[in-house]
Amino acid sequence: QVQLQESGPGLVKPSGTLSLTCAVSGDSINSSHWWTWVRQPPGKGLEWIGEIYHSGRTNYNPSLKSRVIISVDKSNNQFSLKLTSVTAADTAVYYCAREGDSSGWYWWGQGTLITVSS
Amino acid sequence: SYELTQPPSVSVSPGQTARIPCSGDALPKKYAYWYQQKSGQAPVLVIYEDTKRPSGISERFSGSSSGTMATLTISGAQVDDEADYYCYSADSSGDHGVFGGGTKLTVL
């Protein structure tokens, strides 16, 4: 049973940097899977942010690419999201997820609400 | 940028079959995935690789894909199936994922 838990500041000031971590249990971050971040603004749909493979290879949403970094922290068995120059439009519930043994985002965290406000 | 298009809403009566379409230019070459999201909860994968069902997902959920259209079918829809449903796929490069806008399924 893979478990994912997002953690972050809850509130970020405009123009600041949003930093989130996803703690992984029940699996190794070194396993041969993709790990992803997805967000959902209040009352709106899901948006794929990007993904990272255990090797460190990353793919990002083209609309966010200039502001996003996803990285792996092998020593703490977690992966992270950094989003720079945030605005109110970045207010959302942020989810981390891992693909299943076949494909598709099968394992999800519970999500964490990040509000961008002064 | 690449887009997947879904209708905003679908409504059926209990016991009827609900069909939710998702269109995208790369779907002939890229798999479609379907997620169910109930209010206040994380998404749940209900169909992967166009037609496959993860363990634990009811047989009432099925998927198909033809040309630029993927379809999620829910047979014998139940009130408990009321949720938002999102299709997901990749662009033609395979490097960028994208979700459809979501379809709110109402069963009443």
C-alpha cells in the first residue's frame, strides 16, 4: 500500500515561491515509476503540473515550465515542487500522485490547499 | 497547447447507461485515462490505457477509444456514481500530460 502525504505552508505571498513536499511511504522513491504533481483551483478542474522519474528525468506543463521545478529527495524518500513568482491564479489544492504498476496515476495524496494572498 | 474536450455535464436516470466522451487530436496515438472525483476527495483512477480497469473498480465502468474520441461508459448508473469525471492523456510528444475540463455526472 503506497501512501503519499503533501505538506506545505498553506499561505504564500504574491510574487513569492510555493514549496511543497510529498512524503512517500510503502514504496521507495527510487522505484521505477513516475511521480507527479496535479493541482485544482477552487471550483475548477484538474491541471497537470509536471512529473519526475526516479532517474531524475522531468516533464513539465508548457504553460508553467518557466516557473516550475520538481525534484527528488532520495535521502528522505520524498519529492518536491517549487513554483516561483506565484499569483492568486496559483491558489489551488495541490495533489501528488504515483503511477500504478501498469500506468495511470493510481496512488494519490489527500491534497493540500495553498492560498496565494498578501 | 494541446487540449482534451469533454461536455460540462451528463445526466441519466438510475439504471441507465451514461457515456462521457473526450476528444483530442492525439488520442489515435496516445492512451486515454479516466478519473472519478467526488466532492472534497482526491481523484480515483477508473480506466487506464483506454480500456483497462484497475482492481477494485466496478465492472460497470468501461472505456473505449476510436480515432480522436475516447469514451467512458458507466452501465447501470447508480446515485453513488455521481461525481466529476476527467479524461487524461498526453500530447503527441508524449512528454506533456493534460486533463480534460471535466464532466459532472448527475444520476437522478
